[in-house]
Amino acid sequence: MFESAEIGRTIDKARFDAAVPELREALLEAQYELQQQARFPVLILLCGVEGAGKGETVKLLNEWMDPRLIQVSTFDQPSDEELARPPAWRYWRQLPPKGRMGVFFGNWYSQMLQGRVHGDFKNAVLDQALDAASALERMLCDEGALIFKFWFHLSKSQMKARLKSLQDDPLHSWRISPLDWQQSKTYDKYVRVGERVLRRSSRDYAPWYVVEGVDEYYRSLTVGRILLEGLQAALNAKNRPLPQPHAAPLTSSLDNLGLLDSLDMSQALDKDDYNEQLITEQARLSGLLRDKRMRKHALVAVFEGNDAAGKGGAIRRVTAALDPRLYRIVQVAAPTDEERAQPYLWRFWRQIPARGKFTMFDRSWYGRVLVERVEGFCSPADWLRAYGEINDFEEQLTDAGVVLVKFWLAIDQDTQLQRFNEREQTPFKRFKITEDDWRNREKWPQYRDAVGDMVDRTSTELAPWTLVEANDKRFARVKVLRTINAALEAAFERD
């Protein structure tokens, strides 16, 4: 794959100087059009042989274009804050918003390349990491991102010549880094692993471009022209056709009974039993969160359910016996302008807790396959694709030690109507009832179908759904606490 780089293509300075003004003007125009349209972000991933010109090229692009609209991120060894969370967290929080460009040095490919070259894992693990990277890039592109992946290359002889030249020059010897010397010793293996990475992760939606780095003029024009061509094509494709799958339920039942219809909604606790069991489970949770084994884990609880099903009350009972410093409650509403400028899962990734901490989501990422699906806030292609994206997201969380529990609090239509009426008649509860609640109630069958599909497609061994019979609030609250405690204990036993 890298053989053509041995040719050492060059461009003389006169041709370079003649070509730059027109290229620079076109890049600036495309960059400002990108900002004005604000339809998609641009992500540039840089990898390759040390000394092949990655930094110099980005520096030149910042000179040619408006650096205020380019966000450059470097990912070296992860910080303590990053180590306490899933590996992808550090990348998600640095993604550029729509209308902006982001440059990633030391990106997910750099990490897996170094790990394989130094023997931290075998090819099977590398291939799994490449599959995960391709899934992430596919998701970002489906959300509209434009991705460029550049491999800057030098042959072995070119790299050695560069190091010798710098070493013999007292004014520039400081430019040789320990990584340069290290890579000179592992060059053959690094290139061999690099070929495997490029071969297995170059896709039509996120291709790799190999750039010969020996000549600064050639590599600069090459990168600039590739960026310009890709930007112009994406900016002109304003009406890119998207597949429109049929929006009917994905699951069906011959007797017209859904998953929620099979729940025993008569389950209840009397007041004495409730008080005794509630205190027991709260004390149990408090002890588990203080357990030293919690240092290896984070806890995430997702609360979804019918309107007026008692999510808020259940959350309050969970937190009642806990130190407020150990938990956060994230209430999910309509996305802000900042959140709409990012991929759908971005606003949830940034809320993932560190190890030893507990985060509760009052509504969650499942909004895409529930309210957004039913209300038509996204296309069928978006919510159908979301099932796989959510499963991948949750697998990354659990692989990183996150204990993930997901609750659907279910009530029947009569109970919901009774609670709606009570809220309207009680002054301090009126804020809980809105016109949207009544309107959503009219779409009960559509939400029932959406919930059935959601549970069927996202209840996995790693992150199963717990359906909570919530006609009786006391029963629901105790079941929620007991489920969280059981999940934590099971995680501790696996350690």
C-alpha cells in the first residue's frame, strides 16, 4: 500500500508559489460556506510516520484558512479524568460542531497503532478496535460529518536521512523527539501494522489518503486539494437523497398484544411493607456505593416510562439515602442549539460519570426511538439506525466498567388518566401536566409499538431492560432500588 511513496514525488517552489493563491482563496471560500450552511462538521484525522509533515501541514492550513474555525486537538497519554471513563469519551467531547473543522492528532488510530507495535495486544484485538472505529465513523457520517483520514508517509531511507540531517544541524536538532528515535527502531513493524489499519478501515464514507511527506510543497498542495475537492462536493450536495424505510412497527403480535400488555399491573405493596423494604434497599444501595469495589465502576441508571408513571418519585427514593457528592441527575429535554450542532449521542457521552460516581438520566438517548420516532422529529432512517448505534454505545460503557441499568416504568391508560386529573386539581402538582402530556396520550398505540420495538432491539445481555409495573408507586420504587442493588452486586462478584 505504501510502495508508491518510495517514488518521492516533488514540486518545485515556483510551481508551489504559483498554485497557492488560487488554492488558498478557494479553501477560504469553502470554509466560510461551511460555516454559513452549518449543515455538517469536518473531521480531519492525521496519522503516519514521524517527521513526515503532519504538524507542518496543519500549521500551513491554519495560515491558508481562518484558524478561528479550525479546532486542533492532540491526544497524548490519557489523563486521570479520561482514564476514569470509557476510551471514546475523550474523542467525543472534542468533536467539532456543524460548520466547523476539527483536526485530531493522536486519534483512535494512533492509539491502536502504538499498542499493536509495542505488543500490548494481538491482531485479533486490533481488528476489533478497527471495527469499532469504523462503526464510530459510520455513525458520524450518517449524522452528516465529513471525514478525511490522512496517512503521512516516509520510506525507511527517507526517515533515516531526515534524522541524520537534523542530528547534524545544531540549530534544528531539537526537532528530533524521542518518538522519532523510537519509531526509527520499529519502522518495519509500524508500517506493517499501518498497512493493516488502512486496508481494514478505509471506507467509501471515510477513506484514507496516503500522502508522501518527503517534499513539503508536494504534500501541502496534495492535502489542500483533497480537502478542497471534498469540501466543495459536500457543500454542493445540498439535497443528498436518504433511504426512507417504512415506518411501521418492527415487531408484531398475532393477538395484537404488545410486550407491555403482558405485565401484571396489579402488583402492589401496602404501606408497612413498603416502608420496611424501602429503607432496607436504600441502606443496601448506600453501602454498595461506598464499597471499595465501586472504584472500578461507574453506575448509570436510565429512567424511561409513560407520562405520569412516577419516574421522578422513583429517582427521589433512590437518592434519599445517598451522599449528594456521589451522584448527578441529568434531566433530558429538547436539545439546545449547541447539542443540535453535534451528533445525536454527543450530549449523552459528555455526561458519562467517572469511576466511583453515579448518574441518573431522567429520559435518555432512547428519545430518538421513542418521542422523535412517534412525533416525526427525525426520519425513519435516523431512528432505525439508532438501535445499532445505541447498542454500540452501551457496549462501550459496559466494557469500560460502567454498570448500566435501564428502567421502563409502565402504567395503564386508566391509571394515567387518574394521575393527569389529580395533577390538574392539585395546585402544587399543576406544573407537572402540560398540553403535550394530553397530546401524547392520544398517541398511546404508537408509543406502545415504539416501546415494544425499543425493548426488543436494545435489551441485551450487557444492558437489559427492566420493565417496572408502576400502577402502584410503592411497588415500582422498591423494584427500581432492588434492581440497581442486584446489578451492582453482580458486577462486584465478577471482579
